[in-house]
Amino acid sequence: MDLVLGLRWMNFLPFAVVGLLQINFVLLISRQGKVRLTKWYSPYTQKERTKVIRELSGLILTRGPKLCNFVEWKGYKVVYRRYASLYFCMCIDAEDNELEAYYILDEILIAASDINEKL
């Protein structure tokens, strides 16, 4: 997936989910653990961001492929989806519905694959 395309959908993400979810941040992490893209919707210091990325990448990358795509982490829910060699991760509040977040990730990936097919 083109990372410029990733930037485009992340800029419009808050408007697409108004009233549905409280998204704290979105991460794109490669299978090697490199961060490809981040978008923060809640205030985090640079030190906190680094710690969050390190903890979540270690947690998500070590999970088996047959485990569910929802992880409870520090009072939040992290929903992730793997596409090719990238993990798309979305952190939502604990009381939010993780299926809605997964649906949003799924729709974004479907739209991105449709755009890539047209190119």
C-alpha cells in the first residue's frame, strides 16, 4: 500500500467516525517492527509515544495468526488488522465496541486495495 494513500485516509478518519468511537491513535507497523505511520488523536508526550509504540509492537507482533485481533492494553482496546506486511492498529476506549473499529479498519483496507487496483 502506498504510504501517501495511508496519510490521506488518516487525515479524514476522525470525520468518518464521529459519534461512533473515541480513537486515541492509529499506528501502521511493519512485520519487522518498524513504524511506518502514526496519527495521534489524544495528547501524548514524545516519551509516552515511544513507549506506547514499543509496547504495542512487541505485543501485537508476537501474537499468533489464529488469535483474535483485539487486545486489551492499559484500560484501552487495541484493534489491529494485518494487510500484506503491515499491521494497522487502532486504539479505542475500553467501553467502545471493538467490532466497529475492526469494521472501520476493514473498510479502509478494502478502499485502499480498490484504489491500488485502479492505478
